[in-house]
Amino acid sequence: MKQQICILGSTGSIGTQALDVISQHPDLYEAYALTANRRWKELAAQARRFHPAAVVIADETFYEPLVKELADIPDVKVYCGSKALEEIVESPSIDMVLTAMVGYAGLAPTIHAVKAKKKICLANKETLVVAGEMILQLAQQHHTPILPVDSEHSAIFQSLVGEDGNEIEKILLTCSGGPFRRFTHEQLKTVTAADALKHPTWDMGAKITIDSASLMNKGFEVIEAKWLFGVPADKIQVLVHPQSIVHSAVQFRDGGVKAQLGVPDMRLPIQYAFSFPKRLHLNGDRLDLFRQPLEFFEPDVEKFKCLAMAYEAINKGGNMPCIVNAANEIVNAGFRRGLCSFLAMGDIIEQTMQQVAFDSNPDYEVYVQTDAEARRVAQDIMNNQ
């Protein structure tokens, strides 16, 4: 029987590529439910092409136009609101949930999917950044598998296949370095969001592209890797790898290193999460190692302080990563709207970390309260800078 897939965030970069994977294997996979935040026109177009059983638009403002647009397809049920997102993942018909929503908003529906024992294909890294310990406890309690979709974490996961019980000495987490890798501190003072959105190797959504430019995305991936693979942060080394060919690697206790290489194409880790442990054919470019060298550099954490703050947050523990994530979402959006500079993003996050109440043993309600408080504090700091 076909595996029924719910895609949380189907109109984004990961979601659209996941639908391409589904279209390449119509005998194996079917889109059961598709969701979007505000892009109702794109969601309607996807519904017409893939005929899911249900679509959910998170922003209730766009419910009526979406219903009207899909009125001639009565078999596609239309829902709206955050509650509907949480309920749709619990549908008995769904086999796996691809969590491709952006930011903190992905936490609540992921929790519901975990409790409903759905296979989780995790592309929403903020879920583990904000509440990694709680999510893993729930997954263990409900026997819910979580498979990484981020290219780096998929690479680590692939490198660990067949290594059961073998101790990890170090995780080598690669990053391109973003568009500003060679910029001086003086040059970074005047870069714009348009500059930051010109990623050298990956085609991603605006939010994650800005995070990649600041290296906050890599900091979040360090936190995600800690929870996914049970490795402390001091055993996770970030390597700047401009070619984005080595997606990440694992070093074992005997000094051996296993890596996963490939062209920069998110469809591969998406499909691997869907099909694991099988590998299916995937249309696309193939890696040609004769065409370019492979280079590796140490990241400059003084110039890109967001990476250092992410390490600080995970070492502090508790709700500190939640504080960093919330503040980052505020400044990321602010930078894109021209409300703060590139360098100011890190300064505002740092001040927010100092001002928001710390809780060493948070539960879900604490995460919710922390997120709200950190957003308010970061917004106030940004408004008054």
C-alpha cells in the first residue's frame, strides 16, 4: 500500500521538493494532507495537482478564499488555524509527517504527531532547538521514529548506518560559510538582506538563508545534532566547506571518518527519510569530484558571533536555546524588513539572553512563556536600538 504523507509546510522549499519526490514515486507515496501558513494560492495549486484528502491554511484570514478556490474539488477537505494543524497530523490514515514548517510554529504540531506515533521526517530544526529533551522523551515514550531531513543531519545519520554500538568520537558538521564568508567586520556593517539572500550553493527559503549567512543556522544544527545523536556539543565540530559537497561526517574512536557526499539537493535527504532503509532512484545531477576541489576552514566565531551564542545556549541548557531561537526569529524578520543591521542581530540576541528569565528545568508551558517573553524583549531592544 502507498505510504500516506502529511507535509507541514508544503508550499516552502522543503515541502515543494518533497512533493517532487512523491511525484517521482507515485506507486509508493501519496500526499494525504498539505498545509501552509499564508500561501493559500500555492496551496490550492498543490491540492489540484496532488488531490490530498485535506489541506490546512494556518492563517484563518485566507480560509474563505481557499474554500472558494477549491469548491469544485469537494473531495479535498479544507481546514484552518493552529488547532487544525495539530489535529490533522493525528489522522489514522497518515503514516508519516514531514515537519517542514519554519520556526517555533512547528513545535506544537510535531508534538501531536509524535504522540500519535507517526513516523517523523524532521526538517523543522527549531523543534529540537527549543525543546529537544522533551521531544526525545516523548518519542521514546510513544515509540515514534524521528528521521532527520536536514542535509547535514541526514549525512550523519547515513554515516552511522551499520555502526550500531560504535562510539562516536566527533561529529564533523559542515557549512558553506554563507555569502559573507570572506567579508571583513567593516564590510558586514553595511550588508543588506538582499545581499544575504544570495546563498552561494543552496536554494532555500528566506528565513533559513539569512540564518545561514549569520551562521545561526549552523548553531541550531549543533543543538539539533546533540539531541538526535546523543553527542555533547564539545564533540561537534563545525567546518566551513564552501563547495557544500561533503554534507557532514562522523569520526569514530579508531580515527576512522565516514562522510556522506552529494550535490546540494535537498530531495536526496527528503527521499532517504521517506524510504529508509531503502535507497530509491532519484532524478537529478550526479556528483563529479573531478570538477572541483574540496576545501575546509575553521569558522570565525568572533565575526559570526551567532554560532558562539548557540554553543553557549546548549551548554547553559534549560530554556536558553528557546530564548535564542525566539530572539533570532525576531531579528531575522527585522533584518529582512530593514529594521536592524546584520551585525545588530547578534547583539540583540545576546542582550535578550541576558534579560529573559532562565529556567533550568522547563516543561511545555515554560517553553511557551519563554518564547513569548523572549520575542517581546528582542522586539523592544530592536525598536530602541
